[in-house]
Amino acid sequence: MTTRTEMTRRVLLTAGVAGVALSLFGRWSPAKATEGEFEVMLSEAEWKAKLTPEQFAILREEATERAFTSALNYEKRKGMFHCAGCDLPVYSSETKYDSGTGWPSFWKAEENAVRTKEDRSLFSVRTEVHCRRCGGHFGHIFDDGPPPTGKRHCINGFALSFKPAEAA
């Protein structure tokens, strides 16, 4: 018979091992990018030639960057965040906020910019968010964001590029 203490130790040990593995490898890569037909379709070789290794791992292999490693986490200027794969404008700086998680966070995407799918990796069910034009993986959406949507789009900074608004 397993006691509650033994179960708690087992859960903590499992979580600790997973955390160590993620920190050692620097990312988690459970699957390939969203499958299907998209406006922008490139071969794996073409994506590798177009993207940095970090961008390829995130956008095409659904990896996750380590927290606090993207300069876009600290970007405060007005402007637009674009998909690093196909340059589609996906998030406005007007919807960006500091979630304290270590990844750029937004409470809303641009209209018709993203799609979602169920993600059952890492022993949980989450909502993955990806580019509607090229299928590139951005991150996940959680229900703990600020008003008015209550959503937190927790996005890999390496999956985006930033274009500042032009000075008036």
C-alpha cells in the first residue's frame, strides 16, 4: 500500500527529474510543427536555411526556449510582433504585459493571426498557439491572464520578430 507521503515524494522526484532534464537540454521538443496545409509551406531544408537553429527548434519542432532568454521578453517599445517564420503580424505591443514567467506574454493576438490546437505533452492538456499562415509553433495559451480576455499567450520570443512603430 502506498502512503500519501510516498506518493508526494514520487511526484516531487518525477517533477524534479523533468525539471533537471529541461534545464540541462534547454528546451522541450515533443513533436513537429503543426501539420496541415498553410499559405507558407517550405521543406525542412528550406526552413533550416531561413531560420536560426533556435527559431527552427521552436517554430518547426515545437521546442521551448529557456525562461528569460529572449530579448523580446524585455521589449517595451510600441510596435508589432511578427512570426519569425513568415513575417505575419501576430501580436501588438498594446496587448503585451509582464506576466513574470520569463516569456513574452500577451492577452490577445491580432485578428486572424493565430490558430490553436490541443497539446497533450508534459503530462497535461494545454492549448498550443501557432501561426495561422505557416503553422509555426509560438507557445501556449493559459486562462490566468489579465482583463479583458483573462488569457495569457505565453510565447517563445525566438518565434517572433519585433518591428517598432514609426515615429510620428
